[in-house]
Amino acid sequence: MSDKPSASTAETTHFGYEEVDLKEKVHRVASVFDSVAKHYDIMNDVMSMGVHRLWKKIALDTSGVRAGHKVLDLASGTGDLAARFSKMVGAQGEVVASDINANMLKVGRERLTDRGVVGNIEYVQANAEALPFPDNYFNFASIAFGLRNVTDKEAALASLYRVLKPGGRLMVLEFSKPMEALKPIYDTYSFKLLPLMGKLIANDAESYRYLAESIRMHPDQETLKGMMADAGFERCEFMNMSGGIVALHKGYKF
């Protein structure tokens, strides 16, 4: 399954289950995250019953990031991974927290500043498909729960490959395809309970309905692994978590 438009519909793509103009998707995704920015953290806790913290901890613990590294945290959102990376790289390292959405980036900057996370972290609003960073610059790049919202995923992976140093590593943490036994429960939760929680907590059922649909339209584990390899990454692998509800993909640039 791929989000790449076919030749006959080169100017359209998916926004959830809708087929929309390429430019329209960018604006509509921005609108979703403008709407949910202030409630993003509490909704993550409610939606995953706190398990998203474990998924992220596993990703961080297996990242290989160490003191002095230059790290790109793409789709950084409210900055929870960026805060951890800041500690891991230390005073001699550098973290760039980047997001296409200005409101998400603003919430993340305020949150991390309030927590005293300053000094080795920079905030950059950027499009994943055309990153404004030099070639061969970062030791490590992550994109957590953001790749499914990118219109041209192939372009984003190619851009990430370009900005990584030789020997650098990409980590993609994203919702994926769960095992068959979980599908009925997962579908009920996603399409019935999730929009209801969005309405009650964030007064926005539609944005959370889109988020559920965007997960279904995202490439499955093996497809994404292949896309990473096509972008040039080597030793690509993935690890399923929570029965495949989430997958952690990794690949190297050599």
C-alpha cells in the first residue's frame, strides 16, 4: 500500500479516505494540527492509555544516539522526543526540532522552554519533502507519528537520506497494520471511540476521525521497509509493538 499518486491521478492524493488535490491536502493537514495542538499531549495519553510513552521509550533506548551527535527530530510536535534527545547528545551535541506546522512547533518550544530544555536545541519550521539542511549533516534522524501525514513520502525519505551523514541512522515510529486478531477491536476503537474522545476532550471529532483514517492509508510494515530501501537506506528493519498497531522502522545511510 502506498500513498504515491498513480499516473492517472498525479495531482491528487489521499486525505484520510478522501481523494483530494495535492495542495489541498497540505492545507487540510495543517488545519487538523492547528486544531489539535493545544490538546495534543493529553489526547495522546487518553488515546493510547499512556502506552505511547512506552513506544517512544523503546525507540529512544534503541536509537544509538550519544553525546556529541547532531539529531534531527522531524514532525517534532510538542517536543517529547526532542527533549530526550537534548539530554542524550549533551552540551556538545545539537538537536533540531522541526515540524511543518507552526502551531505545533510553538507549543513544543513553549513546553520545552518551560521545562528548562535550552542551549543545544533549535526549532525549525520545515517541510519533510524538502528539508532546508545541508547534505550529510545529521548523525541521526527521527520521525515519530508524522510520516503518515506527509503527502509525498518517497520525497520525504529521500530528503532525510540526503541530510544524514554516511553512517547515519533513520528511525521511523508510526502506526501500522495490526495482527488480524486485533483488527475488529482496533477498528471499533478507531472509528467509534476515537472521534468521540476527540469531541469530548478537544471539541473536535473530525480531526480525530481523519487521524484514524490516515493510519489505514499509511503503508504497511513491509511496504514502508521497501520504500526506505528504495530511498537508499540499507540494513532496513522493523519491530512491531502492541501487535503491530505501531512499528519502529530503522535504516542506515552508508
